[in-house]
Amino acid sequence: MNDQELTALQHVADNEVLFHRGMWSGPAGYRWRGPDGIEAGSVPQWETEVLDLLIFRGMIRTERRLGPLDRELAVTPTGEAALGRLAAAA
């Protein structure tokens, strides 16, 4: 994993990112989670691309609904193993 992939994976592990489905209140995409638990702005384009890659690799997944349009992201066991290996190597 490179630094950007690790950063994005850690953001999901720290519950800092959610996925917005789009439709009524803007386009679909990843959003920062605010202190109140709702979306607080778009993540940068580089992180969007990395989050898509992490989903493709099975390291994160969308999970339960947080509202009509927002979905929680979660680290999968594969992602947790990667975080554990990297922490052990540090």
C-alpha cells in the first residue's frame, strides 16, 4: 500500500468519511463526516479515486444507511489486516 491508500483507509477506519448517493442534494460521491455525523464537504479527488480502489480491492465497503442519501463506510477484515500489518511494521 502506498501513503495515499493508507491515509484513505485510516480515514474510513476513523469514521471520517461517508458515501452520499446523490439525487436531490448534489452528485454522488464521498463526503467528509462532520462532528454531528452528517456530510461536511467533499473529499479531494485523489482520495475519491483511492477510496474507489479500496472498494475494488475489498478493503472497505458501504454499510448501513445514515439518512435518506448517506451511507456509512466500513473497513472490511481484509482492510483491517492491512492496517494491522502496516502498524506492526512501523
